[in-house]
Amino acid sequence: MIRAATASDFPALLEMRETFYREGGYPFVLDMARRAMEQLAGDPRLGRLLVIESAGQIEGYLAITFGFTLEFGGRDAFVDELYVTSAARSRGLGTRALAVAEQVCREAGITALHLEVEYSNDRARALYARTGYVEHTRHLMTKRLTE
């Protein structure tokens, strides 16, 4: 089951986010992570924060953020984070989460759904390719505007 996150889910989701960031070698700042989750979960104009459950256990989460694109002719979205616990991988949860992401986006009038993946993450790249995502010849570049 995939459902909207509630405040009672935040402690478990923050633990998962910290694990996800540690696995990827990204810095994790607890207060910033909590604030961003609260903001996303609390404002549907920004996107959706979803919980991935199996047998009553939280097995992962999905964060979708909304934007706008001239290239694709309107509102677009980004799978900002998709995480499934290591114990729950290879059970189709990621595939189901992506299908829900697409449904949520269609219902919100989104014209394109983007995601990013580490070049070295062959498993995730295979999942995304299997579900219809294509690589571009462009590189995603980022400039942080806040500390």
C-alpha cells in the first residue's frame, strides 16, 4: 500500500532518509530534513510525500515535487527521492511506487515526470528503464542557493 505521509510517520521516514543519504554519501542535516518533509507533506501545491507500506510495516517512501517546464508544455514533477529498505528490495515496491507517482502526477495535470539516479546504481537504473524512463545526453547541474 502506498499512502500519504502523516506526522506520525516522520520519525521512521527520517531514519530511512538518513540511511538513504548515508548509502549515497550525501550529507544529512536532521533539522533541514524534518522541515523539508513537513513542508512537502503539508502543502499539496509542492508535491506529495508518500509512505510505502507492506504487511503493516513502513518499507520506504516516495517524494514527488512539482514544477513547471516550457520544454514539456506545462507542469512537471520530479521523483525527488524514492527509497525502499534493503530488506524490502526486489519485491516490486519500487515499481509500484513509480506507478503511483505517475498516477498522482496525471491527476495533478503533470505533463512530464523526471528522476535522477547515480550512474553507479545499476539496480535502480534498470528499474527506471524497465518502467519507461529514458536517459538524456544532458547533465543535471545544481547550485545550492542556501547554506
